[in-house]
Amino acid sequence: MAQALLSFKTPIFSSASSPLLPSRPLRAAVIGGGPAGSSAAERLASGGIQTLLIERSPAGSKPCGGAIPLCMLDEFSLPLDLVDRRVTRMKIVSPSNLVVDFGKTLKPHEYIAMLRREVLDSFLRDRARSSGADLVDGLFTGLDVPSGPSDPYVVHYTESVGRTALAGTRRAVEVDVVIGADGANSRVAKAIGAGDYGYAIAFQERIRLPEEKMGYYEDLAEMYVGSDVSPDFYGWVFPKCDHVAVGTGTVCAKAQIKQFQAGIRDRVKEKISGGKVIKVEAHPIPEHPRPCRVKGRVALVGDAAGYVTKCSGEGIYFAAKSGRMCGDAIVQASQNGRRMIGEDDLKIGYLKQWDKKYSTTFRFLDLLQSVFYGSNVAREALVEMCGDEYVQRMTFDSYLYKTIAVGDWKENVKMAWNVIGSFMRAKVVGREVERLRSV
Ligand SMILES: Cc1cc2nc3c(=O)[nH]c(=O)nc-3n(C[C@H](O)[C@H](O)[C@H](O)COP(=O)(O)OP(=O)(O)OC[C@H]3O[C@@H](n4cnc5c(N)ncnc54)[C@H](O)[C@@H]3O)c2cc1C
């Protein structure tokens, strides 16, 4: 078990009505060691909570494009050597193959960081461990929910096969608080009856390219839109150390995902020819937050809670951020592990803060997706609009720094007119593309 570290790093505000814990610190189990779980566990352990972090596959890699915003490097003190590629050029390609250079307004120090999830996740897990969390290589299998406000939850898990002498052993541990950070197929969410959410399925191939072809993607990422690539999302080519990740996703036509993957491969066939597929991966991406994200002393974070933005499919930053916010809320409410906490502490200290900070961002990106990804007409308009430097600046400010850029009102009015103009022009181009595809 983790040492009870009482470092008192976090500011304390009192949850004075909850009982003091007489002879031990608060005990927490975090299920899932992705960005959400590790960030939560790090904050809990360094804030004095006895923390168990259960990860079923520490050597695995979550299927993911691995693009993170610049602000995450600073905010989460990520060493720069975790970053495979610094993307300073982004191309967006329309159904009619209109190509727009989307990174023109990036400042010299700005870039999108591309990394491999196996690298990021093991770094974050190690950091949680050095903060005092006890890392268990095991599969969470179930949760017994107590009836009393201070009674323990019982977390059931199986020690991973083949890794220790005790491999395969079933275990049960008593804890006061549980954080479900076990991703889109969360068993913790099921255990507390948190309800379902709609999801997209995303498919990705990692392709090792010959050196000269890799050179093309040195600092370049590409996004492709079109009904050939996805009916409601985009296809991507993201560069990694010695390979590119080529993928796509869809909500409304999951059964055809392989056909859309063939579509994105076809669009980039010259650029990836001679490449060798080194990994094929697929995974659900949540569409919306779950109906319930806190129940009793159990909280969901990251994909388990449903924190992926529509339109961009971005979830790594939001996972780490929600894990951290939830961990902080528990540390504060428990006064660094000295008091029991309750459902209200999680609702006020974590959920309310989260919704206040991010619900507008999520709603805004939801709206953009429904406006721009629904038809080839809209996609042509989207790409044309992306050529506008003001649109680019606003987009990158919002993405890189995770604030909704407000901008200048005159420019905003101009942008609105430009959107209408783009739609009208795109209607003509879009119809033509549909006609050619149906021939
Ligand atoms: C193909 C694809 C591409 C993507 N590209 C991007 C991108 O470029 N940028 C971006 O920001 N987001 C991207 N996303 C979204 C991003 O991957 C997720 O939002 C992010 O991984 C969420 O982190 P998490 O910690 O909440 O969950 P996860 O990363 O899913 O971590 C959950 C962890 O829990 C573990 N676990 C699950 N069940 C159990 C269990 N029963 N017992 C123990 N452990 C368990 C898993 O092994 C895993 O390590 C992409 C998603 C997909 C599918």
C-alpha cells in the first residue's frame, strides 16, 4: 500500500461536517492508468490520500492519434523529450481536394505536440508512483457499493496474468473513494449505473514510411474531410517518431469504418506508398458526458465520464485535466486525507467546477461538428473558411491554450459573412463532387 504522505501541498478548505478519520488517512482506488487516472492518482497521493492505481495493461498503448495542445506541456510539466514531432504545418483537404494551409498564423514558438501514448502514459504513471501512489498491474472486475455514508467500497480486481508470482490471483480491497478512469468502456460506470452515452468508433493504422516519405511529414499533419473519408468526422495523418498514424472515425456509420479507412488511405496513397503497417487499432470515442458522473463517493473522469470534444475528437488534455480536478477536490474536501468525504464534495468540488470551465467549449464544438461535417457542401465551406487568417488564429488560440478566443467584434462580423459566402460557393462545388462520385 502507498505510504500515507501528508505533504499538505494543496490549499485546504474545510469539509467540517464530515467525520475525522481517527487512525488512518482517506483511502482511494483509481481504476485505469491513462492520462485521467494517473493525473488523479498523482494529485491524490501527493495530497495525503492513500492511493491505489489499478491498470490492466501497463505495457499496452491506447489507440490514439497522440496530438496534444501546447498548454498541456507546461501545465502538466511534461518533458519535451516525450514529444515525437512538433507540428507547425497543418493541411486541411476538402472533398474536392482543395488544400488549405491551416498553420499560417502559428507563432515561431507554437506547435501541436505529437506523441505516442505508450510513452506519455508510462511517464504519467511513473510520476503518480513517485508521488506515493501504489501501482497495481491488474484488471478491475467489480465494485461492492456500501449502504452507510462512511462504510467502505470493496474494489475487486485480478492480478495480471504472467507478470508476478501471484498472477491471476483475485483480490479485494476496501477504500473510501473510487475514481473511474477506465476509459470509454468503463466498468466503474456500469458498476454505479452511470448510464450510457453515444460513441464514435475510431480506426487507425500506424504506418512506417520510407525515410524520404517520412521527410514530407517531418513537421506536417493533415486532416481530410469528405463523405469518402467519414460521414460525420475527419480522417487524419499524424506524424510520429518513425511512422505516421492514419485514421478516421464515425458515429453514424460504424459498420462501414473499414470502408472509410480505405477512403483516407486512398486520398494519401502516393504519400504513404512503400509504407509498412506496424499496428492496426480501433476504439470507441465518447460523444457526450454520461448522464451521471458522480454517485456516492465514486466519480468518473476522462473518457469514462465522456469528456471528448466533438469536431476535433480531442480527449487527452481533458482526461488529464478532469483527473487532476477530481483529485484536487478530494484532497481539499478531506483536508489532506484527514476527513471522510461525501457525494456533495465531489459534486461541488469537481463536477460543478468542471462544467463551469468547459461546458461552453464542449457545446460550441458540438455545434461546429453538426454545421460543418454533415455534407460535402458544408465540408467545402469549412475548408475554404480555414484559409482565413482570422479563423486560423481564433482556432489555434482556442486549441493550443484551451480558452475560447473571443476575438474582435468587427472581425467576427466579417467572419460570419465569409461563412455564408463560403457556404454558397461550396454548394456549387459540393454538388459537383457528389455528382462525380455517383458517376
Ligand atoms: C483512434 C483514436 C485517436 C485519437 N486521437 C486523439 C488525439 O490525437 N488527441 C486527443 O487529445 N485525443 C485523441 N483521442 C481521444 C483520447 O485517446 C482519449 O480521450 C483519452 O485516451 C482519454 O484518456 P483516459 O485516461 O480517460 O482513458 P484511456 O486513455 O482510455 O485510459 C483508460 C485506461 O484504463 C485502463 N482500463 C480499462 N479498463 C480497465 C479495467 N477493467 N481494469 C484496469 N484498468 C482498466 C486501460 O488499459 C487504459 O489504460 C483519440 C481516440 C481514438 C480512439
